[in-house]
Amino acid sequence: MKIQEILKQPESKTLEFKKEIPKNRQNLLKTLVAFANGAGGNVYVGVNDDRTVTGIKVEPFDLEEKLASIIYDSISPIPNVFFQTAAFENKVIFIIRVLSGANKPYYLKKLGPEDGIFVRVGSTNRKADSQGTAELRRQDRNISLDQEIDPSFDCDILDVQLLEKFIELRGLKTKPGIDYFIKIKAAQRYDHTCHPTIGGLLLFCSTLPDEYSYARFRVSRFKAENRADLINSIIINDGLLAMPEKIMDFVRLYMEKKIEISALRRKEDYDIPLPAIREGILNAICHRDYSITGADNKLDIFSDRIEITSPGTLPSGITLQDLGEGISEVRNRLIVKMFREAGYVEQLGTGIMRIKEGCRTNALPEPKFEEIGNFFKTIIFRARLAISPELEDVFELIKQGISLGSKEIAANLNIHQNTALKRLRQLEEKGLILRQGSGPRVRYSV
């Protein structure tokens, strides 16, 4: 990305701007530690908060040598840090590039290995709590929380009937039982004892144990655009594999159907496509941070939108800008693996893409994805883009997925071809359809 484009970006979990290297370098060192503990990042020195470039006032080589020495003396383990310069408007910007570390957690020596660990949350550095520190140590061991054993439970707590359903979803003829739980890593056997993994407990308990009740899902329906007037609310604390369909049952119950009458047909449907909501639910279940025990997943239905909120920000290697680009980083390996094998999750990294596509093909505004504090939120808006009934008829015809030209569209709707072309141009201008081909071979699609 060119410097001009970078200067337009907001500060984030991988980007920071500084006018100069401060004399008290503690905050800068915290940023470098947080970058190394996360997805890496870049500090651009010589840039004001308003993004005007002032450049650095010192010799770059001297600055590089001084910073390299400070980093070596101040941070453990030693992170991979590189220095570059970039010329912009006859000024020199000094760039500190930090790679995502392979020996996490990194910490400030001055504060020690317990208090000196920092992580990036949005555009700020925060001291890692015990849960965050444990997660960094798991990353160093290349395991996820759901793969760890919980020795306080025996394997008897796992529901064989849920396992039987899982085996059926996979189309297998295997006999359900403890041996199969062990095979899929939902449990481990030690000598004469058997204990479930955390993922096994979350997936294969008919009801979540009290110790894991925070993994539940709350579905609420509100009367208006805020939380002032609650109509209905339900808590679902089934095992994770049984959860998606239970949640969708309540979504169907709590959402009103809309009825539209057009030249094509009478249509009863929900104002948000259910597949898009389902993808948001699956993302929340599969990718939430299960080390956060003080909050549950939520799906809130408002008069103008649906919000799906899950504890935990995006994994360290993913930014908001990456969403919908097919990039994926798995936080809960066992849970995601089981959901994929059960057929709930298709190709990794495509869930957000399908949410966006579902909104586009239903003329809904672009969904929003936010990191708020230590939570990730998906917002799907209910209001359709404003189009006239005449345009709606053309749009609904094209949505059926048949490759049509203006002549066929005019014939289907019993209108003149010039009228069809005029309506097609209006839909193009609104960004709802795409024209492909040229001349008589022009075809339209959503």
C-alpha cells in the first residue's frame, strides 16, 4: 500500500502514527510488545495526529541504532523488528515494522513476565489479563483452549445421543461411544480414567454444565430501535452442536414475516434472509473467545436491525479490513472442525462473504462489523433500499438466477424493451445489478 493510502487509514490493531519518538519510550515499547503478541504492526514516525507529515528531525541510521539497542534491552523475548524509511513530500518518515511473534508472550523486562505483557485492542495497548496471557501461551504451544482437558469432569457427562446425531450428519456407520469421543479428540483417556476436552464439553453436553454456562446464547426481541422495551427473551444453553437450529427456531418466531405483492407473485418472506442470520450465529458460536467467562453470546432483534454480539475481538491475525476477503484464522480448532464435519460450516473464511452476499441479493444495506471493547458485533439492517414497485419487479426477476437480457425481461413483465432498459439502468446506478457482455449479448445478474 502506498504512503498516501496508509495516511488515510485510522489507527488500528496493526497501525500507529507518531509525530516523533518520545523521550519517555515506555508507551512506544508497549506498542511494540502488543504488536509482537498480536498480528504484528507498523509504527509510522514523523506523522501528526491529523495525518500531516512533519518527517523526522534526526539521522535515520542513528535512530535505528538507538531503537535497536533499546528494544534489545527492554523486551523479552527479542521480537522481530525492522526499520525502514519512506520519502514523502520531501520529508522522511521512519517506519518501525514488527512481525507477529513466534515466541509469545512478549513482555517488558522492567515490568516482568506477569505484569509486562501487553496486547492490542483496537488502536490501544492494554495489559493482558490472566485469560489473555494464557491464550498467548497456548499460541506458543500451538494449541487452542477447546483442545485442553478439563480433569474436573469424567467422560460420562458427554451425551452419546448427540454423538450419534453427529455421526449421522457425517454419513458414517461408526458405533457411538467413548472410543469415538476419544478418536475425534472430544476426550482423552489416562490409564483407567477418561476426561473430556473443553471443546468436547461445549459440543457434546445436552445441557452446558454450570461451569460453562457462559457459552450459552441469548435471543431477545425488542419493540423499537433500542433496548427500552423488551418483548421476548430466551436463553439457549444446549451443547453447541444443537444450538444453531434452536436459535433459528426462535429467530423465526420473533421476526415478523413481510408480505409483498408484485406483478410476479405474492411473496411471504422475512425482511432479513435467514441464511445471513444463520451465518452470523455460526460465526459467533465457532469464533467467540471461550476464555472470557463473564459474558454470553447475544442475538438482539430490533425494529430496524439485528445485532449478533460475541465475546472476544477478532483473532490477532485478522483485522476488520480483512473481513469478507476470504481470510481466516481459527481460534477454536476442535469446535470449528466438528462444525465443518457436521456440515454447518462450509469453506473457512466465507461466512462474512455469505452475510454480505445475502444482504446484497435482498437489496439490504451493507452489514456492519465492529470491535467494541472486548466484543465483536455483526449488524444486519432490516430496511430494504428504497426502490419503486416497478424496479422491484425487475429486481425480483433477475434474482431468480436466470441469465436474461432486456428483451427477455420486457417479455416476462409485459413491458416495452425501452422501459425495461430504463429500469435496468436505474438498478445499475443503485448498485443492485451487474451488466455483463456487450450488444445483443448483454445479460444482467444480481
